[in-house]
Amino acid sequence: MKPLLFLFTLLTGSLLAQPLDSLNSKSQRIELQSVDLIQVRASKRSPMAVTRLDAASIKAADNGQGLPFVLQFQPSLLQSSDAGNGMGYTYLRMRGMDQTRINVTINGVALNDPEGHGVFWVNTPDLTSSLNSIQIQRGVGTSTAGPGAFGGSLSLEVGQPDKEASQSITLGGGSFLSARTTYAWQSGEMPQGKGSLRFMGRMSHMQSEGFVDRSGSKLNSYLFAMAYREGNQSIRYVHFNGHEVSQQAWWGIPMVKWRGDQAGVEAYILNNYLDNDAADHLRESGNTTYNYYRYPNEIDNYRQSHHQLIATKALDNDWTLNMTSYLVTGKGYFEQWKANQDYAAYGLANPIVEGNTVSSTNLVRQRWLDNLSVGTNISLSKQLGDWKAVMGYAGQGFIGDHYGTLPWMAINPLQGLDAMDYRYYESYGDKTDNMAFIKVEIPMFDGDWLAYGDLQLRHISYDIYGLDADRVDLNNMDSKRFTFFNPKVGMDRQWANNSRSYLSMAVANREPTRGDFIASMQLEEPLAERLMDWELGHQAKVGKGHMELNLYHMAYKDQLVPTGALNDVGALIRTNVASSFRQGLEIMASYPLSKVALLGFNSTFSRNRIADFEEELFDYVSGQAVINHYLNSPIAMSPEGMLNAYVLVDAKPLSLRVDWQAVSKQYLDNTGSDERALDPYQTLNLTTTWQINTTQSLSLNLRNVGNVTYAPNGYTWGYYLAGQRSDENFVYPMAGRHGMLTYRVTF
């Protein structure tokens, strides 16, 4: 870890810890929600596509699933789940981009993993219960901490204690032995001399057996926050912790099995040399619930802890200072059973048993991560009417320890403490990420027009060293250094009829991930990506309703796109393509049918293309690579049509919401082949709530009411045998008709 960044973080943390009465005061009142997040959130007139959700909207959509499913009916978003019921490992895509390319912040602190850029929602279970607000930005959006937004960004706000004291309990139960228990409390405002003090807390437990075989999860979490305010200054401490134990279902289901193709299943068994037990397991499992993993303890076990200290101070001349120091720690492993493993592959000498040399054994291995991130975000803002300027800095230091242990071997050459301490591989990632920005919004022509500018400079320093999981020496890898300049400009026009139009252009750059670098060690090193994003939008009232249109064109240079295959831990394998684009039209509308009924919809129609895609497959007979070129081919996992529609009827004490979703065909790779594609699908969800009284409610959420068999996610990989192409497709199916009953009481 770089010592200067740690020293800087400690110094700023000390400043944040100063008594508030040592800072200058000012009469103007600070609103924490806007000031804390002003450096990452768009304003109401920022020229970009934005959706805002308040705490009530989030609560209404919270039925015990992961956050991607809470957001599942928002524009241009698509969700999936390993377990098939939205609990455990869940995933989010925006405009066809996976969640490694969606920037996510919590209270302005980057949640994306610094090395892999992914967001693991399972590490922050039941975070939804504590969310105060969410802002969704589609496209590049505003400057933010962490990896650049290539599909969009999510800004989450948690840990804002309420003014009123309360306690609440949420109990839920449903299909697949799913259950949740959440207890939350608010201290309310507690006068402290010239200031006020508030506390809040939450404890949660969630579990499910999952729809797919052996895909269960047990999730525990808690959150604690305190906030002190005196005059125009405040300080807030937020701490949340999550512990997940999830059975692995990363491998998906062979498409031939999912579709009930018995001949295809037998061919899959033959081509993959499955032994008798594995073959019988595949044949006898359910078509939609088969899990490749049979070892009962094939689990992922990880704990993540977040600490945030946030201080806000009003300065002279209408300036406001916001400072956040944070610490994120995470440690855990995933466990695997492996048969007939060579000792040499684990750095071990072959043991001699009864005079015979043994070269392989059955074993259980654990792959560990032990990570630490520390950083500081600082911003200065000035706002006078609609005029606003924000300048800021975000610095993060990260170190990740990757290592493997062997808790059990059938024939163990290690004894005693050696067996406990032995690490068959260990490697490190050491990364610093520094970003500075300045944003301005300047009203013109009596405020009818607003000019927007946002300039960001970001520098990344990344070193990888040690021994990789495949015992490949990483010490010869060059240091990775990147400096990116990301400008954004735009105009907003406010019309007399309360409508609004905007136009913006934004540039984003991002570095490859750890997996990209390691996967290409023997090949050409992956390149950084560049995106130029144009957004043109219009918002207007239509009678009693509201409509929004947004047209986007996202042009990429050296975009890293999925090849369609996965690595051995379920992550996408990617390759650079020189030129590609995503362009589309997003439409959102809502209209009140009566005083108690509302109709709404959102849709995305897009075209996503690679100018020239080079596919490289291996012929296992000839030993030669086969190169195929595809011109103007569709980008993998990017549906060209998505539609969400809903009807909400709120007739107290009963309310009913019906949600319908339709998603077009998705290609599993970049070739545009219908043989390697997911079928289009339509689903229907229904939620009804009975407000028993002012303190109690009972909700029933029914999902996939039509019992549709569908898969929103999958992957493929191909090869040649004596000149004959063979492809193997895999899917992650969602459950048929299922539901969750939720009881809430506040007192």
C-alpha cells in the first residue's frame, strides 16, 4: 500500500474528528441529503438521464430480494440470479452493460471492487431496508469516485437517522423456504445543548434454499449510524456489516438440459468426459434446477465491513465543505471439492505410501480474499439560486491478498501445523486511485437556459505480484499506470409549459480489471477503454400525466466485451474490440386513470454493434486456432427491446400493483448466431398490500404469475473437433410461480 495515501487519509480523518465547536459557524442551515452527495449526484437540471427513488418507493418494492430486483422495473435495467429467486447472488445490467461497468457508490464512497470492478450485492444483505434514497444515472453521468460509469451509475444513500423515534419489525416468508427478519430502530432527535443528536440501527437475517438445487444462502447484516448537528455543521458516522454464506450455483445449466433435449444431454456427457456419477446426476436432476456442483459444502463464505465518517461545514461566502473518510474490510473464501488433483498443481511433492509414489488425490480447497480499502473524499460547493459549483477530490488505497489453502486431502503429505499454514498460491493487488474534478451549472437568459460543465482527472496505479491460483508467476507483470481526462458538457432548457429539454456529451475512460490482465498474460495486454456518450432528452407534462424521452449514442474505443465464456470462478472473459457502439431510445410515461389508479410504462429500444469482431476458437484435433470474423455484429447480452408496464391501484386500506416485463432475444456471444441466444420472454408480477392500521401492514408479492420458463442470463463457449464446430450454451433460469408474504409493524 502506498504510504503517502495512508498518511493523507489519517490526517483528514483527524480533521474530521475535531470538535465541531472548533470550526467556524454560519447561520445558513445545511440539508445533509443534498450536501453529502452533491459531488456524485445530478441536480434536477443536470443534462442527463436520471431516475430518483425516495425511501417510500424503495420500501414499497422491497420484498426480501437483492437490490437488483428492487430496481427490476426501472428503465434499461435487467436482473438475474444464480439461485433463480432473487436471493443470494444477484446481478444487474444497465443498457446491456454488466455490473462491473456500473459505478455504484454508498454515501459517495465507491462500492465497486477496485480490482474486478464488480459489485457483490450479497455482501451487503438487506441494505435496502436502510436506504434513504437512490439516484440512477444512465450513461456516463456525473464525475464519481471509483471506476468510470460505462453503462450508468447508482448513488445510494444510507444512515440518515430520522427526526422521530420509532422501532419496526419486518417478518417475511415464502417459496423455497425463504425467510427474512429485520429489526430497526430510530432514536429520534435528542437535543444536546446547542445541537442535536440522532441514532439509528438495524439487524437483519435472510435465508433461502433457492430455486436451483443446492443454491441456498444465509445472510446476516447490521447497520449503525449516529449524526450530530450544531448550527450549520454536522458530523455523521455510518457503519454496516454483512456476512454471507451461499452455496455455489455459478456454473449454470446446460441449455440442452434446460430444454429437455435428451440427445443433447448425452452429447454433452460424451463431449465433456463426465464420469458415471456426474452423468447420472445430470440425467436425474430437474431440467430447470440442475446444479453442476454436488459437494454439499461448495460454498462462498465472506464478510464485509464498512466504516464511514462524514463531516459537513458551512463556510463563509456561501461555500460548503464536505469530507468523508472511510475504511472497508473484507475477508472470506469459496470452498471446492476436486477429484484426482495432481500434487504438482498445488506445489507439493508426490508422497510415498507403502512404497508406492502417489501423484494425485481427492481434496478440498479454499480460495481466500483478504481485502482492505481506505480513502477520503473532499468536496467544496457553492450554490446561489440555480448557480452551482462543486470541486472535489477522491483518493483510495487498496490492497488485496489472494491465497489458497487445502483444508483436506485424502492422502495428505502435510502434517500438523504445516497443513494449516500451507498456501498453495498467494498473490497481491496493490492499487491507488486518485480523482479530482470541478463541476459547474450556470443559468443563463433569466434561468431558462443552464450550461453544465464537469471536468475530471483520474490517475490509477496498480501492481499485481505473487503466485496466481494456477501457480503462474505474476512477479514479472509490469506496473499498470493510467491517467484519464473525462470532460462532460451540456445544456438544459426549461420551457414555459413546465417541460424541459437537454443535450450533453460526456467522455469516460476506464482501466482493465485484474482478471483481464491475468487472462492475457500470454497474449497481448488489454487496453484501457474509452467512451463518448451523447444524450438528448425531453421531459413534459401530457395532460395529467408525465412523459420522458431520452435518445443516446454511446461510441466506444477498445471496449472490453464478453466473449461469451466464463473463467473458473464464474466471471466473464473479455476481449478488446476496436470500434463499437450502443444507441437507443428510452421512453418513460405515467398517467393517472383516476384518483386511486395510476398507469405507467418505460421502454428501451436499442441497437448495439461491434464493427469487426474476431472470434478465436481452438480445434482439439488439429491443435490449430480457427479465426472467424463478424462485421457489424450484435454485442453479447444486450437486448434490443425492453418494456416494463405497471398498473397501481391504491384504495386504502388495500393496494394492488401489477408489473409486466418483456425482454427481447439476447445473444450469448458477439456473433449474432440464433443458436447461441436466449429466448425472448415476458413475465408478470403482482403485489398486494393490506394496511391493517397506521402501524401494521401485510404484503403478498407473487412473482412470475404466469409460471413462465425463462432465463435472463447465460453464457457460451465453443470449439472445433476436426473442423466441426461445437458450442455449449448455459443458462441461469428464474423460478416459476413463487411468492413472499411480508408483515411490517412500527411502534
